[in-house]
Amino acid sequence: MSSPPLAGGVTGHDGLRPLLATVLDALAEGAATRGGPLPDGGPEAVEQRVRKAVDDVLPEQGQGAEEALHTLVALMAAGAADPAEPLCAAHLHAPPLAVAAAADLAASALNPSMDSWDQAPAASVLEGLVTRALAAEVYDSGGDALTTTGGTESNQLALLLARELLGPLQVLAGANAHHSLHRAAWLLGLPEPVTVPAPAGLLDPAALDEALTELPGPKLVIATAGTTDAGLIDPLDEIADLCAAHGARLHVDAAYGGGLLFSRTHRGKLRGLERAHTVTLDLHKLGWQPVAAGFLAVRDSGDLEPLGHRADYLNAEDDTEAGLPDLLGRSLRTTRRPDILKTAVTWRALGRQGLGELVDQVCALAQEFAAAIEAHDGFELYDRPALSTVLFRPRAATDDDLASVRRELLTEGRAVLGRARLDGRLWLKATLLNPYTSSGELAALLHLVERHLVEPVEGHTPR
């Protein structure tokens, strides 16, 4: 048996050519088999199909590259929650741009490791250029940014830097804040964050002022620009004023809303973001990147000094003094992918205008969907969307009805809707991240929900 072709080397990249055709064929075949945004049958049916197709995950004799790719890629595509499908709208799970996915493949083939310069000469330079450019988007000039695996890692880093710079501190986060902040405090041995009321889904500045006045010692305030449940943006400027008055550090979780930076139309909604000491950004949301594409921006690049670390085989002191770039302090991870390549390629391909147009399209789509809900006698809209998330519910439905209908649609593979509990009520959530979703497809989504409320579904009691 001949050796399998490697991705790298003089002739190894040629080995990718026939395999790429196999992958593309398998993706198309699997998607056609699925026929909707989600495989039908629910968890048990999906598990049975996967087990049947895989049989033995580590066979004694290999089946060959083309068979393995075709079988498993088609299986994954048939069993995917496809974010490119217009009715796959539950989560902040964007359909990746084709150009970004292609760049991601190149990153895998080249396989730089971003923990030392001698493993990633060009990639390390490119990462520095992109991260500084992204920091400049947040802070106008200056600052820096680190690449992360997403919003959770960025939030953890923000708390870590605050702790290392200020010592033991108290975190204050709105009731609307992302759950990762509470987990980060736990992981870092910090006290449980003080929860500040967030009536109507927004952090209450008066309640924050009161909490800051009462709490002693160093404090870190967390604001959110794009809440997970409703896509709402806290009053950042007012919160920054309070932090300045009380000497508190400010972190803004803009994992969702940070994409507005690219839009001339919507950028103003982030007024005050530049006053934060640290900002979480996540371009696999409103940046249309394959996972992962997270960042942590810092206003003062000196705040990153606590991450400095020495490992002689990666960044020996004499190598650094001799001019080899030190990459180890750019992350808590050691080996890490060159995820920056797909972002750099996307920016070069689309430019600021192209990215901004995508942002504008999904925001406009959300407004259009909200207007259609308002005009429909059978549905209730939670509020006009601030970003691309729309919360709604059938007027005659109970919370139990909503939960049941959502699961029925998931099991059938017809639509993927999220759920959010606000103001003591359950709402269906449509997170619109596909810029090319049509108004007709959104009307079909409402019709599906409406039909499931009035028609019996096998195994369920008619409502």
C-alpha cells in the first residue's frame, strides 16, 4: 500500500486536488439528502444513521482517502444544522463565506503553529497586521488585539487581565450578560459576579451606579453590545461615564454587536465602545467566518504584559534579543491554528464596504421580518430589533405550546428556531445571519409555526 499524500511538501499539495472534488461532491450529495436546514427524525434517528454509516470508526484496514471522505463528509452534510439554510435561524451561527472557508482549508494544508516564529513566519506577521487593524476599528488608533477561539475565551482573558492588573476584584455584570462571564469568574477564583438588574433586557445604569457606590475595592464592569437573547446593546457611553466616576475598569462583550463596526449605517449604535479597557469581538457571527474567529481588543497594549511567558524551545531570551518575534505571550494556548488567514482573505476580498453591506442586509432583514410580525394578527413582536435578532410568539399560544412547536420543527428538520425568556414569558427567536434570506422564506417560517399550532402532529395532542 502506497503512503497517503501529505498536504505539505513539493508534491503533497497536488494530492489535495482529487480529494477536493470528492469533498465538494459529498457536500452536495449530503445536503440534497437532508432536504432542509436540519436532518429529520430528531436525536435518536440521527444517531442511528451515523452509527450505521460509520460502523467501525477505527477499522483494521483503511478504506482509502476518497471513500472515507465521501462517506463521512456526505454523512456530516446530511446530518448538519446548515446555517446557510434560510430557516436555520436559532443561534449566532453564521453561514461562512465561501472565500473564508477556502482560506481555512489553505490554513489547514499549510498548518502553521502560531506559538513560535519558526513555525509561522508569514502567518505571525499577518496576524499582527490584522489584529492591530481590528483594534484600530475599536479604538480609532492604537491598542492591540489577540486572536481567540470565540467570545468565551475572550471574556475569560478580559477577566484574567483585569485580575492580574488590579489584584482581587469584584465583577459586576448585567442580568443580560453572557453565561461565560460567570464561568470565567469561577475558573479564575474570583467571587461570583454581582448581578445588576437589566429591565427590558438592558443593564440599568441607576442600579449599576448604586452597586458601584456600595462595593469596596477594585471593580470590573461588564457591558454587552448584542445580547444573546435579543441582540440588545447596553447604553455604553452612560456605563463608561459611571465606570470613570467610580474608578472601575470596563469590559464590553461585543461578540455579537461588534460586527456593526464595519457598517457606516449602524456603527453609531456602538458609541462608547472605544472607552472600554477591553472588548470581546467574534467574527464568526457578524463577520461570516468559519469557527473560530474570536478576538480580544485592548485599549492599552501594555495590559497584555501579564500574558508574557518563557519556554526555551519556543522563545528563548537570546532569540528574542536577537530579533526573533516572541509569540508565546499572544495567547494562553500554545499550539494554535492560523485562524487569522481567513479573516485577512475576507477583508481583502470584500473590503470595508462589502462587509458593511452584509451587516446592513441582515439588519434590514430583521426589520422587515419584525414589520411582517407586527402586521400579522396571529403573532406578537417582542420589540423592534437592534441587530438581527427577532423575538416573537403566536398570540394564542402558551409557553408550553411554544416549546413544543419548536421541538416539533427541529424533529421534522423543517426549521431551527431559538428560544428566549424575557419579561417572564417564552419567545421564539429568529437570529437572521444569512444576508440572502428572502421575505418569502420568512413568511414561510411564520406559516410553519402557525400550522403546527393548529394541526395535529403525529405523536402529539392537537391544540
